[in-house]
Amino acid sequence: MKERNPQKTLVMKFGGTSVGSVEAMKQAVDIVRQSKRSWPRLVVVTSALSGVTNLLLDSAVRSARGDKDAALPAAEALTARHHELIDSLVTDPARGALLKEEIDLLIADFASRCQAICLLGEATPRALDAVAGMGERMSVRILAAAIDSAGIPAASVDSTSLIVTDDCFQSAHPDIEATTRQTRRVLEPLLNQGQVAVVTGFLGATPSGVITTLGRGGSDYSAALIGAALPAEEVWIWTDVDGVMTADPRLVPGARTIPELSFREISELAYFGAKVLHPKSIRPVIEARIGLRVCNTFNPDHPGTRLLAEHSNQSQHVIKAVTAIRNLQLITVEGRGMLGVPGVAARTFGAVAATGTSVPLISQASSEQSICFAVPVESTEKVISALKNTFAQEIARRDIDSIWATGEVVIVTVVGAGMRNTPGIAGRIFSVLGENNVNVIAIAQGSSEVSISMIIDAADIHRAVQALHALIV
Ligand code: ADP
Ligand code: ASP
Ligand code: MG
């Protein structure tokens, strides 16, 4: 591992809402100003303005369906929002005018890509990544100019020159060695000159330069990768809530900030739906022994959440948080002939994997007569048809009786490292769900015993999350 620079290095990431309006971006610039005082080497990773990635992707999808004017209203809205930021935050008019030209070119590029997609009648994952990435390519230029206008020397950097990935579009995997090399090569000279490097989140590129993205919400991952590559002392994720909370505050109004969490706990939380941190962002910071903090752009004095390498025994809470993943269906493969037949599970998940679907939860009845697992609603049809093909013979022989999907379900997960040493916790969880009339369809417990997950009907999500949250006292 490379020696750390004797001068301290900090990587900060601003999410979409943190740069999504003039007020928010002013606040972000202020945070950069404050942080630069204690951190001479500062990298700022930014998301697209809130809502922009959705707007870009939605236009591309509508173009693919034949709407040749799909990009027009989007282009208008994008121009208005980005120009407003430039007018308010870039003090030098000549620089502002040049920047507007750059933004207009990116928007024109977006519109022509949508036209091409419309003509082809298809939006390939590669085309979608090129379109989705426009949001960060616009925001990074404006944020860098706004920081610079505030008297803090800053330069914008497209992470396509830092993050080297494979061509698994829409969820590309970084090549860590190449990314480390490139990140240092491009960022070190800027940091050594005392400039703030303002870098696009979310984006990478293949070795031949084709734009890729790291997956939705992937800017957190970009910050972690850059932090690990330099390496930085700390990575701070600036978002729109006071850190990682006991539940999504949109689901549970009484949710509270969790001041400290172990990496294992945060991994379970992120994996099981706490959108506040991308699950992939945790591994790079653990491996490089980097401090991670999640904090609120709109309440910067709040300490937020600190991640600890190990579970601290100081917390008095056995259950620390409750999370949920929505928009799932549970698929069951069942049949009396499955009993003891080796390889059924391997063939099942082989068939699922071949459809490109990831499975957040699996549960098998001990009688071995059924396997069930959750998949995103939009994948259900293709997964069932792949399974019916794979098991055509077993179905004909009646060894497998049926392959079917439930209605919409959610996974609700309870997280807390203290659960491992607390007998009876599962009993309390199921009693509270029962008392609240929530039917549990399937259960899975992480082998680390840091989490217990339950599949429940989608209609019960509020009742279940609120009832389980009440167990955190
Ligand atoms: P950003 O754009 O800053 O990356 P995100 O929308 O991706 O922000 O993530 C922040 C959101 O995550 C919060 O506004 C909150 O609604 C949601 N969230 C879900 N679960 C949690 C949780 N346990 N703690 C905090 N926020 C959560
Ligand atoms: N802008 C991207 C998204 O909306 C990445 C991010 O915000 O983290 O998914
Ligand atoms: Mg996010």
C-alpha cells in the first residue's frame, strides 16, 4: 500500500439534493471552504443535480419507445436548472457564459443521443450509460466553477479518466489496479498545487474509453474508490439527512441518527435497502482503513454517523436499525420430487443468474421440497420463463410441481451486532409483527447474525417497519 501523504487528504461526496438548488450548492461551497482549512488536500465528488439522472434515463426510455420529441422538454428543463446555478454562483460573467456554452453542448449531445435511440428503436445499456452520465458531467463543471468563484482554487475532473471499469454497462466493475494508477496520476498534481479536485461521481470508462456507470446511487462508490486509491484519511458522504438513521425517516418519522455503526452493521443496512449509502462503497474503505462518515449538507454541525472498523460494545441497543427493500416478488420452485436431488439449487440459481437478475434473499424449506427467493418485480417474468426452460424435464416428470411468484412483497430487515448475544430476539421480532397483524411469508438470517430479514406483503410495509422500530428503545 502506498504511504499516505504527510498532508492529510479528505474525499467528500455531495449527493443530488446537496447540489440540487442554488441554496444547496451555496451550502456545499461553504462546506468545502470550511473543510479546506483543515484538509489541504481535498477531493470533492459530486452527483448530478437531484432528479436529473431519472429525467435523462426516462427520456432515453421514451425515445426508445418511439417518442421522437421525448428529449425536448427534458432539454429545456435541464438548461433552465443548470443556467440558474451558473447565474447565481459563477461571479465572472465571461466564465459564466463559457460554462453555459459547455452545458448547452452536453444537453445537445443528450438530445441527439435520444434521437439516435428513437431511430434505432432500442436503448442499449451502453447507450443508457452515455445518457445517464450527462448529469454528473454537467454538475461537476458548475460545482467546480462555484467553488473557484468563492476564492478556493478548484478544477473539474471527469472520472472517466480515473475509474477504469469493465464493460458491464449500468453496473460496471472497476479494475482496482488501473483505477488506483489513473486516480493518482490525474489527481496528485492538482492536490499538490492546493487545488480542490471536483470529480464526477457515478461514471467510469472502459480501457478503450467507452463511458460506463457504477449503478444507481453509485457516486458513494466513486468516492470510496477514489479515497482508497489516493489513499485518503477519510471519506465523508454529504447527504440530506443527519447520517445513517434507525430507519428511513420517510417511513418512520421518529427515526433517529445512529452515531456509530460497525462496518458489518452498515454493510447489512446498505445491502438491505438503506439508500443513504451505496452497499459497494463500504469494502474499499474498510480495505484501505479509511474513516467513513455520513453527514447532512443542510445541518453541517451535526456530527452524523461514523463507521467503526469493529463493533463497539458501548451501544445499549441490541437492534440498531430497520430497513426495507421494496418492489420485489417471491418466486417458489416446489415439488415432491426435489427431495434429496443434488444440484436443484445450483441449477435454479444458475438459471436466474443467466437472466442477469440479482437475488437479495433466499430461503429453503428444510424438507427440501421448495426453494424460494426474492427478485425485483421487473425481472419476475423472465426468471420464471428461464426456470421453466431449465426444469422442463423435471416438470414433465412431475418432480417439480410448480414454479410461481407471489404478489408484490418487501424485505424488512432488522440490524444490530448485539443480536448475536441476545437470546429471544427473534421471538420478540415475530411477536411484535404478529401483534400488528403482519404475516411473515419467509425468513432469512445472515450467518453473521447481525441481521434478520423477513419477507412480508408490500401492503404491510409501514406497519411492520414502524412496529419493529419501536423495539429500538
Ligand atoms: P444522496 O442523493 O445524497 O446520495 P440518497 O437519496 O441516495 O441521497 O440517500 C439519502 C436518503 O436515504 C435519505 O433522504 C433517506 O430518505 C434514505 N434512507 C433510507 N434509509 C435510511 C436510513 N436508515 N438512514 C438515513 N437515510 C435513509
Ligand atoms: N446520479 C446517480 C443516480 O442518481 C448517481 C448518484 O446520485 O449517486 O443514480
Ligand atoms: Mg445516494
